[in-house]
Amino acid sequence: MRYLILGATDALDSTGASLPLGGARLRALLAALALRGGRSATVAELVDDVYADEPPQDAPAALQALVGRLRRVLGRDAVASGPGGYRLVAAPEDIDLYVFERRFRDAGTRLDAGDPETAAALLRTALGLFRGPALADLPEPAGVRPEAQRLAALRRRVEADLRRGATTGLVPELAELTGAYPYDETFHAQLIRALRAEGRPADALAAYENARRTLADGLGADPGPELTALHAELLAGTPPRVPRPASPASTAPRPVPAPTHAHAHAPTPAPEPGNIRPRLTSFVGREPELAALQADLEHARLVTLTGPGGSGKTRLAEEAARQAAGPAAWIAELAPLDDPDAVPGAVLSALGLRETNLITTRDGVPLQDDPTARLVDHLADRPLLLVLDNCEHVVDAAAALAETLLARCPGLRILATSREPLGVPGETVRPVEPLPPAPPTGSSPNAPAPSVPASGPAPRPKAPTRPGARAAPTPWPPPAMTTSPSRRSAAVSTVCPSPSNLPPPGCGSSPRARSPTASTTVSFSSPPVPAPSCPASRPCAPSSTGPGTCSNRPSAICCARCPCLPAAGTSPPPRP
């Protein structure tokens, strides 16, 4: 017995003849049972699927009678009942939906292995199983996922045809697809690639302009990274890049040959896109951790940096991604999220893949595609490093997404930062400890020196001046910045003595503070401002407002002993 639900529900006997299923309710019951692939469905679930918003007065009894009618058509043993509800006695390979999903997965594996011929053939047979809208006899939401998979299979089949060079007839098909799905950037990109493969760069540029205008007029959005990179390649005259099968070796750095005279003026290929921010300050003190992390990323596909907040996990992850060789690196910041269900959408937005791929339902109502399915479709054949930053408050959702993507995207590596491990199989966990303070002045000469670049800070470049203008010489470093690292560290340690060497919450020396704090005022002034007389054993920190004032702020840890502040539980004196 074979069951068909990718279209109008049907059941075929051993000879291939259709069985008379009768009315819509009986077809809906069979579709609901077949959708679960041999698993049990509760009475409540089946009532919702079969009767939708109009259940009968005695729904369980009506469902039982309907099951009896279905057994008379399919056979008494075709539908089994139990404490959990009802189930269809059938293997997944007897249901067309599960046959489609298996062929879709096999085609993705073949495409990733560099066999587009077999992948295209598998995808054509998989798409041929659709005889109309999926699950047409069930309520509308049931068919959203199969229709999304159908679109993903269509995109991948076109990709396989492009890779094997079978562009005959592809341009008209893609022109029709971009008309049916005007906000699908993948179809637009594939149309541009097909036109370029046929030697029509002018038409490819026109297709890009059409896509840009469509996105701007319909969504108020700009083209994503894939379209932007294609546009840059077209303008530079770069030949098409042939995708290679994803493998661990593909992430290793490749030697770059020296340019010859014949290629001295060849167009430079457009760089792979990414969204890692450029470094604005030097990266000092984490060289051993960075080297160890880079080694982890060469051998593991999921590495998680763990540690307390403010220990430097994000900075270390960004630097590792910035220096990673091979694929492009993208970072998805999860700190602003309140809803764990928003994690896939946040990653989608970070990759520049706004949720613009719409599915038109049978009633003409657009429904959003599944963001996880879109991520899998986008990353399935791309070598890429993805940084998931600040996963701790959505750790379960981040772990589920990471496990799904790693299982279905062989070229993907993930670097996560979190206060706790994700708990995904194969995860490599690397703790990140706060940087230790530099030894104070007068410490033992055998103490290790802070890690500083051997060459020292780079000289500051001079600002350009107009011809004839005279610029006053500016020493570098300026006098106000000549304090040694040990004095700066000692000043910070004096103001904020914390067991973890991190400023406590509310302290003026927090690394997130944007204004000069007490410690920076003391250690960076030249000459230093003398501290006012203070009867306590620990002097207060003078402020830039003048002698006799104190820039400390009440804090349970760092400022409790400062005599310039009121005692605990009292109000501060009014400002003059």
C-alpha cells in the first residue's frame, strides 16, 4: 500500500490502483495519519486536523466512526488503535512525503560531495512527487513546511544545474521563478549567474538592477550579501567561481602564488562577505588563548568559549574569526534577544538573509518561511565560520540550532560564547579567564612581564596639512599617556579590588564605562594630582573637578571605605 499526500490525498493498492476514499473528512483523516509517518496521533490532534474549527458535539465518537470507515477502505489492520490514539500501519518509505525528504537529503549529500549530476537527477525525481499543493485536504498550516521544502529543493536543483553547466532552458525558468517569488533573493542570484554563464553580462547587470528595485519598492530593503557580491564581480569582470565540495581541508590556508607580469592587471576577485567588525584597538595579552582557539577551530566544528561576563569572550571570538583562514566569518549577536524562538531569525538577519522568502498559500495569503529551514538551505553548500555571541540566556535554543545546522551543513563551523556550555555532542569547551593584573611597581624582577608586542605601539601618523601651513610638533605618546602599564593596573586594582580582577557592577572602572573614571584620572594625569588628606587608611580618588573632591561613587565593593562618601544606609550630602 502506498499513500500520497503531496497533493490530493490518495491511497494506492499493490497494483497501483487508487482506492475509493470517499468524502473530504475521510481523506483528511488519512492525510493526518500519513503525515505522522507511522507514529501515533492523539484523538485531540486528529479532531483538530479533520474537523478544524467545526468539531462535532461528541468529537471522539465521531472520530471513532470515521476510523471505522477508513478501515473498511484500507483494510482492518491498516489503522491501529492504542492508549495514545491512532496510527497508520505504514513505513515511511510507503508515504510520498518521506520519500521526498529522503531524496532531498541524499541530493544534498551528493551536491556537497561534488556530484551535481546525481544531485540534479535525485532532485528532479523528488520534485516530481508533488501533484499539487502539499496536504491539500488538511488545514492550511499543515502544508507550510512541505511547501518550504519544495522551494528549497527547487533552489538546490537549479544550483546543481548551474554547477554542472546545464544552463539550457534555465534562464526562462528562473525568469518565471523570480516573477512568482519576487522577494526570493536566491532565485534572483541564480538568474544572474545563469545569464553570466551564457555570456550575457549586460543582461546579468540588468537582472541585478531589477532585483534591487524590486526589493526596494516592495520591502524597502537593499540586496543581501550574495547579490551584492555578484554585482561586484560583474562590475570587475571576475570569472564565475566554481563551488568546491565542503571538506575539512577546504578551511586550511592555501598558498598564494606571486603575481606575474601577465596577471599584473587582472581584476581582483571580490572578497568573501562577512560582518566581523574591524578592530579599533590593539589586541594584547591573549596570544596564547588565541593560538589555542585557532587550533581548536581547525579540528572541531563547534567550539564554545565559557567564562563570566566581561572576561573577554566576545573580543577573543571576534579576533579568532578575524584571523581565521579560509571561509567567510559572520557573527550573530544574541544578547538583545528576549524570546528563544527568535534565535534562528536573529542568525538569519546577521547573515543578511532577511525574511523575504515568502510562500503563497492556496488562498493567496503569504506565509513566512521557516527561518531554520532557510538557514540550512543557505549554509548547506557553503564553508563558513559562524560566531554565536552571548548564548547564555537562550542556551537551549542556541544549542538546538547549532546541532541542526552542524548536522545538515557539512562546511559550517560554529564558535559560540556563553557562560555555560551548549551541551551539543562533539562540542569543544574552552574556558576564558579574566586577564590577570600586571605586577605593581617594585615587585620581584622575576615576575613575568605583561604581554606586549615586541615592537611596542606603532607611531601615530601625522595629520595631513595644507601646503605652507605649519603644524605644531605633537609627541607620541603624549605626556598624559606615559604612565606605565603596572601603574595603570595598580590604580585600577586600588579602586576596584575584586577577587576575579573584574570591576564589580556599578563601579566607575567598569570596562563598559564611557567616561573617565577615578583610576584613569589618577594614573593618566601628568603630573599626577596629589590626593587630599584623608584620615582613612586608603586615600580617596581625586576628581578632575579639583582638589578636595572625590570622583568615587557608592559601591558595595570598591568604594565602601572611602571617607568622602556617606556611610552605608545614609543619603549622600546635597550638591552645593
